Amino acid sequence: MREVFVVFFMTHIYSVIALGIVLAVQAAGTWLLLRTQWARSSRGWRAAIYAAAPVSFCAMIFGFLLRFARVSRYFPPGFSNWTRNAALTWAVLSGILVLMFAISKMFPPPRKESGIGRRRFLLALRAAAVAAPAVVFGYGTFIERNTVELHEESIPIPGLHPDLDGLRLVQLSDIHLSPFLSEKVLARAVAMANETRAHLALVTGDLISFTGDPLDACLDRLALLKAGAGTFGCLGNHEIYCRVEDYVTRRGARLGMRFLRGVAEPLRFGAATLNLAGVDYQRMHSQYLIGTEKMIRHDPDRRTLNLLLSHNPDVFPVAASQGWQFTIAGHTHGGQVNVEILSRDLNIARFFTPYTLGQYRLGLASIYVSRGIGTIGAPIRLGSVPEVALLTLRRA
């Protein structure tokens, strides 16, 4: 038993540490609430705090345990997924609230000799310090998360053949159809993509989040994508986690979508060729794109553009060195919560890759990283609006 516990702890050490931090923060918040004047003077408030604290702790632990198949198999998939995401959302929100409540305590309390106007102002200031994060969190959860925008980007490519100049590629990525992304939002994104009348539709992975999410519904919606040269895609990490790579490939093909898994598809446009290739998810910080250079078409007449679909954008330096002129990726969600300071994007995705959103260049090669449509973990978007990307190839 001891050996099983040690293996479990070492395998999930980061998740266990995160759970411990959340519980410690919530315990600190409980202690701060109990020290407030209204809690000291009211038995009802104290009873409510003592009752809410264990409920919150149990919710955190239950949501953590639902990550494991041995626990989640006893509950309906939809319930497990919704509860797990709700627990994570509350973990983030409660941490923000405790932090801001602690900061508000640093404001000096209004003195009795102060005028009534000053006392009201200071009390309102402290209340605003606590309420502001909840308001921002609510905006990101209920408004920005469900707002999909069309983002247009020109991709300059040196030596691009004239017959490929102006080629329009529409990209949908990181859909994560789940309790926190409705089919209605996905239908809106597909309709938006179809309105672009793109030459090619591309789907770059993560159709769902967890086992039990409506994968068939997602594929059915994506089958409605319309583009002159068809719909192609690559698979993301969540297809691997859910063990549905082969199913997505087969059913996608029956619906008219081809998911490229280590293969290339040459597409003719006039006298030029778009050599479109795709790879399965490349695990972070592994040896990237092994053997992928074999799919590159070398054309001394420069009539061919080699384009790679990779869910993970961190492969870009390797792709550029191999000779892929353009790479299209997703995975990062644009950080999901992104803050722009001095023209630099600050988000959690930067801890994993320097390629978090938008267009990047290395020498003659380019990559575009989509912000995606759905969310993972906390169902929130701030400063990273869900997007359908319309990429237009231009001769540099």
C-alpha cells in the first residue's frame, strides 16, 4: 500500500501541490473572515462561515479526485466534466477573492471621528477592492468566453508563387466542445468561417476536453465547414488523452474531413502546389518532428509551398530548420488570460513556449498561433478573445 501511495504521489506531485495551495488559501480566507467585525458580532455569520468552509474544501478534493478514472467512472461523464471544471473555477475565483480581501485589509479602517462621507468612501473603497476581481472574472466567464471574433492576418512569404498569392486559409482550433462551450457557439464559429469563402478550411486539434464530451456533435458541426479545396486538420493532445485519435480520423474521413497524421497532401492551385502536411500532437519539450522533413517537397522552380499543421507551436524552430515555410498551430489558447504590457503579451502560456498567439517569424519561415475557441481548466477568457482566423498568403 505504501508503494502504491508513493507512486501515486510522485506521478501527480504537481497536482497534489496545487490542491494543497488552494486548500491553504481557502483556510486563510476562512480565518480572515472569522476575524471580521461582523463575524465576531453575529453567531449567524460565524455559523455560515464554519459551514461553508468544509463544503468548499470537500468540493476541491472531490473535483481533484474526479480527474482519475477510478473515481469518475462511478458518475455520468457530463457530471464529472462539469463538476471538475466548476471546482477548478471556484479554486481560481476563491484564491483571487482571498488575495483581494487580504489587500483590502491593508486600507486603514475609518476612524470614528471621521466624517460620515469619509467613512462611507473608505468602506466603499474596501468593498470595491474585493468585488472588482469577481466582476472581471464574471465578465471573462460569461461574456468574453462566449464571444467569437473573426481575426484576419496577412502572411508574407518570400518567393511565394503568384498562383498562391491571395490564397485564403480559415482556421478553427482548440474547440473543446464540453459543458463550457455550447454547440451554439461552435455553430456560430463555423458560420463565421463559411462567410469568409476561404480556399481551405483547417482544424488544428483539441475537439473536446475529456472523455464523455460530445465528440460526434463536434465532428458533425465541423463537417459543415465549406471551402473550395476541402477541410483538413491535425490532432491535439486531448485527442490523445481521450484515446480517440483513430476514431476522429475514421469518422472525420466519412464526413469529408481529412486529418493528416504524419502524411502530406499536395493541393494544386493553378500552376502552383500547396504541400499540406500534418502531425499528431508533439509532446512539449520532447524531440520534435522526427522524420517530418521527409514530407517536404523540394521544388527548384519555387512552385511549391510547404505548409505544416501542428497543434503544438513550440515545434516552430525545428519546422523552420527542416524547411517548412509556414506552420499553423494552436494549443495555447493565447494564454486564455492575457495581459498586454508595453506591446508584450503576458500570459501563463509563456512559461511553456515563446509562441503564444499571433504571427512569428524565424528567417524566411512563419508560424501563426491561433487563440482557439474553447477553454480548458477555468472557463474564462480575458484579453484573449476566442477567434476564427482567416490567414491570407501574400508574396513578400
